[in-house]
Amino acid sequence: MDSAAVRFGGGAEGAAKAGPPLLCWFEQCRSESVPLVGGKCASLGELINAGVRVPPGFALTTEGYRRFMAEAGIDRELKRLLDRLDCQDMEALENASASIRAAIEAQPFSAEMEDLVAENYRRLSLRCGVPAVPVAVRSSATAEDLPGASFAGQQDTYLWIRGTDEVLAHMRRCISSLYTGRAIAYRANRGYDDEQMAISVGVQKMSNSYTAGVMFTIHPANGDRSVIVIDSSFGFGEAVVSGEVTPDNFVVNKVTLDIIDRTVSRKEVCYTVDLQTQVSRAMEVPIERQTVQSLIDDEITELAWMGKQIEKHYGRPMDIEWAVDKDLPSGGNIFILQARPETVWSEKRQAPIANPGASAMDYILSGMLAGKRVT
Amino acid sequence: MKFPNPHEVKAKTIPGTEGWERMYPYQYQFVSDDPVRNQYEKDTFWFADGLHYPEPLYPFDTIWDEAWYLALSQYNNRIFMVPPVRGVDHRIINGYVYISPVPVKDPEEIGKRVPHFMERAGYYFKNWDALEAKWTVKMEAAIRELEALQIPKLPEMEDLSVVTDAIGESQGYHLLKSYDDLINLGIKCWQYHFEFLNLGYAAYVFFLDFVQKLFPSIPPQRVTQMIAGVDVIMYRPDEELKKLAKLAVELGVDGTLTSSPAWTQVAAALAASAKGKQWLAALDAAREPWFNVSTGTGWFHHDRSWNDQMDVPLSGIATYIGKIKQGVSIERPTEKVRAERDRIIAEYRGLIDKEEDRKQFDELLGCATTVFPYVENHLFYVEHWFHSLFWNKMREVGAVMKEHGMIEEVEDIWLLRRDEIKQALWDVVTAWATGVTPRGTKVWPKEIVWRKGVMQKFKEWSAPPAIGTAPEVIQEPFTIVLWGVTNKSLTDWSAVQEVKDPDSITELKGFAGSPGIVEGRARVCKTVAEVGQLQEGEILVAPTTSPSWAPAFAKIKACVTDVGGVMSHAAIVCREYGLPAVVGTGHATKVIKSGMMLRVDGSSGVINIVR
């Protein structure tokens, strides 16, 4: 275990003795860590522990959140503001939300917590070999998994954040996202107790992707479970996800990991970061690179292998976002950004191909009678 | 999908070959004087059987085509009553064989055939192992009979025993009879050849079909890998070479074996020492039957066996000795192959979501695994062992004909049809008995010279892969699995017709035979005699390969063939050795030249020529 985590209260497993930690590295999280680090961070931790390479990072735990709210005195303020709030009164609701959010964003963390975050961020930068490593700061809600509870914590994400102060500021912005008017009203209507609500914030290395894309561990076109299908294009995954480019497409045999089909497309646009403005922007791919295969074969195989491990871990076909980081040397530069269960084919109840009780002879006969259609 | 009209293709006679039709049986002709047959031929889909006949057929070699024309068709249509298909019809244009599966069109008739098929095919499937054991006995008996068959020479005077034993038959009669016996044995052996083959392929085809429904993207090579036997006898000849190589090193005669590529010299040197004699004794034990393996597919008279061309196994033994000396293992990784097969089966099975489908998978896999050894093993018995002996018996017949002036060289006999040979033998025998000159001495040598010219022109002709009208549905299992007639191959075939300049081709497509991608220099070997030129790490480009090519695979990086599917020898061996293979490219040996840089992708079946 990382020595820093021990010093600052240990990981999830150390929680029983020392009390829950304020911060926690992703690798210390598991699926069951949702109450502590929220769904997003827990799932990243689960992936890391399944042997999957995920961009490293840490989470402000719900305990850290509570500590912040208490130390800054916001929890009392919160109770005062929310107790007498009429959620039907939109103006009052927005006013309350605005003052809570302003309070959260204006209050600094305690010196102890600032030190904790600064130390983790420093270590993260060290691990990545990038000074003041750019990170994504995003909220990781504990109630995300509740059916229809998607407003419980708004999905705030801030990309390309650099430097301790910026990280701290954006962590507070994520926290404040728990108190949008809409979120408050939603919880009130559903009868969730605001005092019981907690949020976690993830701080994760930005993948400076040379190439990125998506991967399905099932054929999205025909539901074939024996293949892994990869869409890939230069730059950030946005170009692929938004459908702005026709990505390269690779079909990999899941059992043997050989590439059984490949289509290399013309990729005219890629997304890259403007470090000045910290926003990603589209740019034209140089003409000579447009038709170059955006992943080399070894990367395709490695990626497919990772997809297979993830599917095995979750026991079902998965829909995965990935990136190849240009800051890191090959052999350790392919990262999984997100993995969620595939839903389209998995939820389709398909009839079996076999007729129940049919012998091999029955099948051969019916096959012969049907023949092979040629058109 | 429309392909060239067969009658129009045939009508463009190659100048100088007019009258070629007489080289083949008359029923093989596309006709214009019979309107009904003419219409049938137009409406039918014919594809060139490039798998078996990459080159035009010599008149005598047509025997095996006739043999399987009969045998395959009868088993489908008269014995097992395969409901929707009859037999496979045959034609010849310019020496190239075109075939076409014949469907049963009347649904009522199909229905009537179903119970018979279930009873008959079901019986074979149920009793497969016992019936296959009987088959081996029958087949070996036929081979023994062939070995024992004497082709008599015609004596000046019959032996006295003809009188004293009151035999009452002359050598002239026996020559005619032996020729008939020889031909009949050949035909019988091909009756056996198909006894299990149709059903064997059906079990394979429908296992493949089922797995492809479960996993639409599964490469057929993976399905083959699930059912391929590890200990099939096809590997035995190569195993014998390895054993002999090891023995040579143990006995210290390896230097002698590698001292010359000429077997006669090596054999003489070995016979001079005690250790050498010991090695020769081991060789003799291995030669029968394993050196009856053909250096080709066994389908043609020019496919000689190892026993006929000892230089070929010698070069294989030398290659293995070299490997042993380098400390490289020459053992087949059978355990690894078996473990990989089991892993692949288990993984695919684990991806099947539904219980019913898993059960059907197990059933069909079990059935295919039972029948598959036959599909692989029959080749050694029929095409290699039997054929190698058969061709040599025919050479004895040729020697008699030469002796009587009917042909100038023994090898000229292949330019005659088997019924012409029978007729010529009658000519020889009656003239011998009578004491006159056979008429044929002035007929056949001239005809043979002309036929040789025709064969040369046929070789230069490129046969369109498909002619006639493509059907909507193909039900004949062989057509699907063996010749790979599918939508894709039809499209590829029509594309090939459009290529005018072979030098402009930079990409060739075939079947993905064995996965992996490599780049390297091409070495085109048209026959096994040329594999000696292979350098370590080259890519072998061959018309097709057979077990006698096995030692070549120890040297190469990848393999490309003109003909063959995922079950062809090249594909199977490459999968074992972990080498990429693209098979059934159609014309790789024509397009690729030795020394060209190739990129072979055995996973997608694409070859790129780096020009």
C-alpha cells in the first residue's frame, strides 16, 4: 500500500480501525466502496484491482467531504437554509442553492486537508512523471446507482486542471454541485435526507491521448460474443464518441486475440488540448497521417486482452472507453477510462438457435433442407 | 449472379486444339446438338474444380474424376438419399473440370427422401467407429490386392506349365484381365473413398454452420481447430523422417546423410558401414507404407511418391538433422496443440449464453469429432498409398505397350483414355497371338505427339472460375465446405475475371488458414522438388502442399497456396507450427515471384505484395 495512504488514515481496508480515511487512492477502492468514494471512483478502483490499467488518481472520500463541511461550518448553515425551505418556491430554492454553493466554493479546506490533497497531488505528479500533472476533477456520487436518482449529484467534470490550488478549487466546485436547485428539489421530493447525502470527488490523471476510442466485448452489430470490436481514432475519444470521424475499426477474436478484420478509415479531425485555455479543441489531422492505422497491432492485441479481462471480471459483455497516453512509453501506456455493462444485446432476450432436444442428426437434416443461400 | 455462358466459352476453341474433345469421355462435353441438355447446361452453375485440378487433366488421369463423379453422386443420391441434393455433375472444357451440384427440386420428393436419409445416415453416424474399422480392413485388402497384381509380359512361347497344369489361359488374356483388375481396383477404392466422406463432411459443415450462427465472426479455421485430430496418420510420414534423422545422429551417420542431395550416392555410402546398414534397415521398415506418401496430392500421374523419389525424403531428413545439430527441437508440439484445442473449445463454449445451445454444441462437436479422423485419414489410404502403387502398376502397363511399339515412352500412356488403353491392349494382344504388327503402332505415337501439343496449349489457357448461372441456394455439403462456394467466393471470382495485368496486383485474398502476420521474401515452389531452394525465414508460395512437403515447414515463416481451404494440409500444419497461412488464393503462384516482399496476414486472409 502507498505509504502516504497509511499515514493519512489508510485505505478502505484500514478504515475499520482508524476511522474512514479522508482521501483514498483509487487502487484502495473496490465495488463495495461506493458509500465512501461514490460509484465512479469505486468502479475505477474495482478495475485497477482486476489488473486493469486505469489512469491513476485519488478520491476525496465522503468522510473527507463531511470533514470539510464541518470544518468550514457549512453543515450548520446548510441545515438552517434547508430546514425552512419550500421546494415549490423556485426563487427561494435557487437563492438557497446559490448561497450554499457560494459558501462551499468560497471556504478553504482546513490546513490539514489542504496538506493532504497537496501531498497526494504531488505524489500523483511524481507517479506520472509530469510536473503539476493535468488532472480531471469530477464528482463521484454515492447515490448514482439509485434508480432514477441521477440528479442526486450533478455530473460535474473539470478537465485539464493543473496545480494544487486549482485542484482544491475544483474539488469544491464538484462538492457544490451536490447543491444545485434541481438536486435539492429532487431529493426533497424523494424524501432523501440532505444530511445523509454525501459526495466524493475524484482527481485523476488526464489521459493525454495519442489515440483513443471505445471497445465492446461483444459485436455491436450482431451480438457475437466471441469478438472484441474496437473503434479508434487519433487524439481524445471525443471524436469517436461524438461520431465526428469515422474511426478505424478492428475486430479481434476474443478467444485467440488475433485481429480478424480491420478497416482503416480517413480520420480528418482529432481533439487535442489547448493547455492555455485547458479546453480540448478540434484540429485537422495532417493529411499524411489521416489514413495511417491509429493503433499498432500490438496495441490492438493488448487492448483486446484488457477488454477480455474486464469482461471476465464483471461476468458480462462490457462497453469500454480507453486511451493510449502519449506521455508514457509503450507497454504501459494503454489505459481504460471507463467500463460499463453493454446493454443493447445483453438485454435482448434471444431465442436459442438449437431446437430443444434436437440431436446432431436432426440439426444436420434441418440444415441440409435449408441450404446455404447465395445471392 | 451470371457468369460466362459455358457454350460460348467452349466455342472459342484454342487454335491447334480442334478435336480435343476425343481426349475425354463424350459425356463430359457441353453440347449444342441436344436442346434439352444444352438448356440445362446454360441454366446450371458450373465452377472450375481448381481445388483438385489446378492444371488441365491428362486423358488417363480422368479416371479419378470419373471415379468420384460416380462415387460421390451415388452416395448422396442412391445410398444415403440426402434429401435436397442428388449428385455432382461434371463437364470438361480445355482439360479443366467443371462441376455442379444437382438439387432435388420437387419438395414432395425431398420430403419422401427424409425418412430414408435419417435411417441410413443415422445408421452410419450411430455405428461410425465399428463401420470405420471395417473400412480400414476393406481398404487394406484392396491395397494388398493391388500390390499382388501382376502385369504380365507377353512371352515368345507360353510356359510349359500352361500345358502341364492345364491352365487353359494365356498371358495375353492375363494382360487384358490384369488391366481390367487394375482399373476395377482403382474404381473400387474410390467407392470406399466416399463411403464415409459425404457424411463426414456433413457433420463438419453443420457443426461449422451452428458455431457460425452462435458466433458470426468466428474464423472457420478455429472451428476446424476444435475438431482436428492430433494423431492423424497424415503426420506419420513426416514423423518417420524425424525418427530417421534422430537415429542418424545417434548412430553417427548424419554426416553421410547430409553429404549429398542424391539418394543413390548416400545409399551407397551408408551400405559401406555397419552403422549405415543399421540405419538402412530402419529406413526399410519405415518405407512401407509411409513412404508411399505422394509428393503431390496423389491425383495425378506425375505425383510421385517418396519411394519413387528418395531424394525428396532425403532432403527432409537432412533438414531435420540440421535442426537437431543446431539444438532446435523437431518434435511436434502435440501436447501444446491438444491443450490449445481444448482451451479454444472451452472458451467458445463458455461464451454460449443458453443451455439448449450449449447442449447442441456438445452434440454436434461430438459428432464432428467422431467423423473427422476419417476425413483426414482416408487421404493417406486412397490418394497416397493406393494411388502411388496404382500409378506404378500403370507404368508397367505402359512398359508393355512401349515394348510392342504402341507408345514411344512409358510416360506417354497418360495421354490415352483408359478405354483407349484397353482397346490398344487388345490390339497388342491379338497381334501378339497372331504374330502380326499391331495397327496401333502407326496410330498412337502420332496421336500422342498431337495430344502433347494440345496439353501444352491447355496449360496456357486460364479457366474461368465459374460459368453458367449461380443458384439461389446451395445445399450440397461438399460444395460449401470443400470448394468454399459462398457469396463471398462468388464475388471474389467475378472480380478475378476482371484483372487483366497480373503485374498490377498488389493484394491477393484467400482463406485465413492460420493466424498471424509476418513479412518476408517469397519463394515460389511449383513442386516439392523445388523446396530445396527454400532459405530459412522465407515465405513458401506453392500451388498446394501435401504431407511430403512437411519438412519445408520447419524452415519457413509463412505459407501461401493457390488451392485449398481451412482444412487443407498447409493450413493444418501452419496452425500446428504457429505460422501464418493464407490458402486458396487462386493464383498466388502466377502473381507472386520469388524474391518479392510479402506481408501475409493469416488472420484476415490477405497478402500484400510490396512492389
